[in-house]
Amino acid sequence: LLFLTLIINLVDAAVWTVGPIFSESLSIYGGITGSVFMLAYTIPPLIVGWFVGHIVQKFGMKIVALGSLLLGSLLLTLVGTVNTTVALIIIIFFVSIFFSIVWPTINGAFELSIASLPQYHEEIETIGDWFTNIGDTLGPIIGGYAAQFFGIKKSFLIMGIFGALVAILLLRYTPKSIVSKIKSRLV
């Protein structure tokens, strides 16, 4: 749960670092299409949260969070390969939808952890916030280095591959129920 928090915040912060620069490069040819790129990344978080509960009830927190990270990351790799501006805007919109599903799912898992272990309420929140801050701090650094060494567009490909690999590893090696695993170790 903590590693997922770190990774989703890291990838998101990297997109917010490199995305505006990439968006400006799309605007060179005139029109407003370049500026729509970051707008398309901004809109889904305002809408998606209302539907996440229904998705989680149907598939479970682990599958929803890690599956959404995987799908969003795979789509993010396409930003590094597709050249059509309209296609890039559509892709980044769907990347944002999938990433926006991850956050409420993570928050729900933290709330379940707190409900299961109320005596550790402050510790759980503090550690979760700490991993969020680490991701938000490392994301721009990693995104900047990726843009410097691989180019702005290819940095999306690198971030997407990284997110997808982490999602696959977490899907494979994390327990089905995070909360029960924590509780059994502490009791």
C-alpha cells in the first residue's frame, strides 16, 4: 500500500513536471491543442471519484488500484510513441482517468487499515503522508532527468514502463487482503 502510494505520486508528479513543457511543444504549430493536453489530464480527477466505490465493490481494492495503475501506465507509454496531437490528448485523458481511480482506492485502503487498527491511526496517516511526499518530491527529479537524458516525449515512455513494471510486480507479490495481513502481524 505504501509502495503503491509512492509510485502513483511519483509518476503523477513526473507527468506534472514534464507535461507542461511537452504541452508547449505541441502548441508551436498554432491553435489551442497543446494547452488542451494538460487540461485533459486535469479534468478526470474531478469526475472519477464518484464512481470508484462501485468499481471497488465489484472487483476489490487490490485489483482496482493496481489494475488502474497498470492500464494508466501502459497508456502513458503511448504518449512517448504517438505523434498525432488529438490522439495524445485522448490518451492523456484516459491515463488520468486510470490514475484518478488509484487515489481514492488507496485512501479507502488506508481508511480500512485505520478502522482495523484504530490504536495506530496517527502512525498509519503519518507514514502514508510521508510516502506521498517522497513520491511528490522524487517525481519531478526523475521526470526531469528522464526528459534530459531521453527527451521530453520519451520520458513519458520511461515513466509508463516504470509504472507498469511496478504494477505487475505488486499484482504478483502483494497479498490479496492488505488489511488482514497487517492486523495478523500486529495482534
